[in-house]
Amino acid sequence: MTQTPPPDQPLQGYRILDLSRILAGPFATMMLGDQGADVIKVERPGCGDDTRTWGPPFAGGESAYYLCCNRNKRSIEIDWKTPEGIETILELADQSHVLVHNFMPGLMEEMGLGYEVLRQRNPGLVYASISAYGQDGPYRERPGFDMVVSAVGGLMHITGERGGPPCKVGVAITDVMTGVHAAGAI
């Protein structure tokens, strides 16, 4: 998964701690890695990111989907459910310039990894929190992913045949564009 970036990349020398899963967050950190950042992806022990098994197609036993969104990254397995795992994540955050996650609002705080805790330890850390419905507002506690957000936002209503039922866009465009905008914001 790790490739050596060409010299003189714009983000060379920056470390990104990627705690995200599936598509929106991994797409954002992939773009940062493509620009030379050192991206460390934290994955669950034994199974890794959910997308490792998505396919076919597979390339060398790995999901092509996973490989696409996680290129130019190093990967480490950490058990978030243990105090040792949380401490390891805190230590990695101490050494990072950016942390990216895409969990529902409040979950990182529950684990002791919220912005205020990390800001005290690393005041210069850029903390990018990606969620389906934002950090506040009436839907903040609802889980969401591309297809759900496309439906709620009306994109599925304008996709498909005229007069037909709502239709999913062929690619996960909502998640991809969220990743693009997150990378740009970072």
C-alpha cells in the first residue's frame, strides 16, 4: 500500500492520522497522500477497514475498492476498545499535523479522543471531523452514508428516468465529493 512519493510534493513532511472508514474520509486522506503527506491509517485488528473485502474485483487478494481509496498510506492495526489502543492513538496524534475521522458526533469524545483533549496535547493539530449531517442540528445523531444522504438531499429524486422512482447515482458521488471538499478544507 505504501508508495514513495516523488520528491518536492506540496504536503511532503506532513503527517496525517487517518481514523476514517469506508469512503468519504479515506478518499480525503488518499488525496492528501497523493500530494506527498505521510498518511497513517488506523484499522481494526484482524479485519481492517470494512472495504478490504469488498469486491470483486480483487488485486492480489485485496479489494480493488480498498486499494484505490487507501493508496499512499501506511496502515497499523490498533484495538480502540483497550486503554492501550487509545493511548497509542493519542501518541500518534501527538506526532501528527492532521487527524481525520468520520464517526458520528460525540463518539470521539466518548473514547477520550475528542478535539479538546487532542488540542491540549497537540495545539497545532488540524482536526477534521466528517459526518453525514454535521456536528450540530436536528440530524447530527443519525448515522449516514452516501446513499442515505443522496436520498435525504434529493439527489436520488433527480436521478434516473423522467417520471420514474428515485434512483441511486452510479457511483458514491456524495461520499467522493465530501472527501474532495474535506481534503481541500484541510
